[in-house]
Amino acid sequence: MAKKNAKKSTPTSSTIALNKKAKHEYKFLEKFEAGLALQGWEVKSMRAGKVNLTDCYVIIQRGEAYLVGCNITPLNTASTHVVCEPMRSRKLLLNRRELDRLIGQVEQKGLTIVPVALYWKKSFAKLEIALAQGKQTHDKRQDSKERDWQREKARVMKGSMR
């Protein structure tokens, strides 16, 4: 008798949290993938989806990158002997070459580093960060007009196909 393949075919979303506000506020120039130094209770909370990326940012101190302001809400079932700090700064794990590039761009050109998305890659939590430039008000209006035009164009094309 032949054995059946034991792999599950259920697709699961690997995205934990998105920072939708960042796409509206900044223009992304270059994206990087960084690992996170986490504690056990933080990983469990991430699996439960209790992460908020909206008001967080990345700072560079002493040649290392840190994620500041990311709120990971502890689970109710967390251990009582572990002190949970939901808003602590978390170290980002990047290559030295990537860190040097980020440091140079931030210091010389006045750019900022913005977290874009938090997701699972195999069993590791990864953070997508972007080297970004702030948008002016007129740039935001132009993007909004462009989005509306694309939506209207798709609606007209869909109507003409019927």
C-alpha cells in the first residue's frame, strides 16, 4: 500500500501586522528585512496577533538598530514570574553592511527608518523596514488622486467587459 503525503495543504497567512499609516506618510526608497531579538512571551503574543506597529519607529544607537514604540500586548496566560514590558525597545538583527548603509543614509541625507510589516519566515519573526522620506501634503493629495483614478479606470474597464 502506498503512503499518503502527510503535508497539510492549508495556506496560512504569514503576516502578523502591517503599518498602513507608513505608506500614506512616507515614500519608501529602499526596503530591508531584519530579525528581532524577542522574549518567549512576545513570540506567543505575536502568534495570537496582539501586535501594533502604527506608532513605532526605528532608532540607531551605538551602531545598533532598535525598534521603539511597538506594542506587543502580553497574553492573559503569560507566566506570573516573567515581567512583561509591552513597550520595551527591541533590538533589530541586521548585517553590519546593512547597518552601515542605514546609518549613512539617515545621518547624511536626513532620511528615516520606518517599520512596514511584521511577518513569519519559517519559524522566525521578521520585520520589514524601509528607508523612507517624508511626504509633503501636496504629495499625499497627488497619491490620493492617482489611487482614485486607478480605481475609476478599473471600474470602467470592468463595465466594458460585460
